[in-house]
Amino acid sequence: MSQPMKKMLKITGIVFGLLFAWFLCKKILFMYFMSHYVPPPVTISASIATAKTWQSTIQSVGTLTAVNGVDISAQVSGIVKEIRFESGQFVKKGDILVLLDTGIEQAQLKDNQAQAKLAELNYDRNRGLTIRHVVSQSQLDTFSAQLDEALAGVEQTQAKIQQKTITAPFDGKIGIRTIDLGQYVSAGTAMVTLQSLNPLYVQFNLPEQYLHYIYLQQPIEVNMNLPGGKIIKGVITAINSKVDQTTRNILVQATLPNDNLEFYPGMFAFIKVLLKEEKSVITLPQTAISYSLHGDSVFIIKAEGKDSHKKPLLNAYRQYVKVGERREGEIAILEGIHVGDQVVTSGQLKLQNGTHVVIDNSVEL
């Protein structure tokens, strides 16, 4: 091999050697950096698992109903002559609501009264004659029957007139009328609704297995799902006398105060029946729970060593739990957590097992 060729091969070898050495050093430095890399801590918020005593409850849903509530209608047909109420007003028992035209009945009443007056005169005249034995007792009985028949005719016509005078059967609030002046209404036609608003009933169903837990005058709490989440307290006032054999539920009725007339019949209600017993539970904020197909879990924070400033190093670890009842933003933990455990309440999506964390509870959830 010639001298120039040897020189070229040496130079080529040196160049390739330097290249391989450069890439090898780069790989070694990268591996060293990655093996010693510590990711920055994840900022989260945390809460301490606490023990609380919760009142045992049975939950259900129901509907508000009026103690008295009817659709006002006429017993007989007729033409609307007067409407003596305004839609939405409050009325008292006995207040006249609607008058139907009674022109024919009034004329009939005058005829009946005239016949009754004549029958009374005939009876009085013949009663005196009977005493003097001019008229027989059987004839007097006939005049007496005629008088009774005439008086019955007067009462019958007065009853027809009364049927065309529709009054409020109880105190309550009138709804929106569905009739107009001059309108012909048939017997049974609904004219307006009348509802007694204070107090109200709430009716709900409970499974039959809870029968031995419920009793009369048992306290309940009702939430109407309105803004503010106002809770209304009431008591159970009636328990149905049979269980529905189709659903195996029993109907329960409770009474609620409605002094401010905030609630109306037909509204949907969430109900909690308060039981006599209480139970101790471990609670966490509901935001601490992560739900997945594998099960419900939380991230527990553990102190593992100290940093250069002598502060504890905090790491988060996933812990599967069994959850129970939820109340007012808190959830009961049945298994997997102990009192005093510190648990992540926000920022779980950024965490994995062993992630270094920093707690910042300055932002309210």
C-alpha cells in the first residue's frame, strides 16, 4: 500500500473515531441527565380526612300537593253572568266566584211561591172548616199534601238557583280562569283552580323494607331544588295502609309549613327522612374522588425525606377507596382512608404515583 493511501486511511479513521466518541459522550451525558432529572413539583390543594357523626337518613323524591285543592266547576249548565274574582287572588270560604244566568229559575221561583201561597191559604181555610165538621179530615189531608208539594217546589227552584251560584269551598288562592262572560258552560266544566297553600302536603314512596324505620310525626327535610338550596322541615302525618304490590313501595305523606307561600302544589321535592340512629363516618370533599372503570380512588400525600431547606418532601400516591353517602359537598369514605390522612382535592389529572407535590390551599374550590 502506498504511503498516501495509508495516510488517508489514518485520517479517515481518526475522523470516524472522533465522531463515534462524540455521539457516545452525548448519549452518556443524556442518560446521566435523565437519570438525575427531578421534575418540578405539581401544585395541588389538599384536605385532611376527618371523622364526623352523620344523622342516618332515608332519601326519596316526591311531589307537593295541597291540603285542599280543586278545579271549580258548575253542577248544572248555564251562561256565565258574572265573574267575581281576579285570577291569582286569595279568596275566603263562601265567597261567590261565578254566577250563572238564573232568569228562568227566578221566574219559576215566583210561580212556585204563588202556588205555595195559594196552597197555604186553602189549607188554613179548610182547617177551620174541619174544626166545625164542614170539611172532612181526608179533604184537609189533601190540602196539606198540596201545601207540602208547593213548598217543595219552592225549595227545588231555590236549590237550582243555588247551584248556579258557585262559591269557594275553602280558603285558598285562585288560579287563572278559563271562562269568559257570556260563555255557555256545561255541567262539570272546570272554570278555575283553587288551592290551599299553607300548609302543604308532600307525598313520596319508600321501599317496603323501610317500613319499620318510619313512624308518625317523624321529622323530614325537604329541598325544592330552588336557588339557595333552602331546606324545609316537616313531619310525617300519614302512612298508607297498604304496600303497592307492583312496585313494593308504600306511600307516605308529610306536612310542610308554607308561611311565605313560596311553594306550590305540583312542585318536585327531594326528601330526607331523619332516622333515630346516628353513624360515625370518615369524610372528604367530593372533589377528592377520581372515578374510573377500575374503581374510585384518591391521592394520598406522604412525606418522604426533606429537601435542602429541611422542609418535608411531599409525594402523592393513588389509593383506591369505597365511597358512601354524599352530603353538602362531602362524601363518606367506607374503606381505604383513615382519619388524619392528607388527600389531594384538586389537580389530580397532573398526578401519577410518586409525583412530587406542593400544597397551595389559597384558592377556594
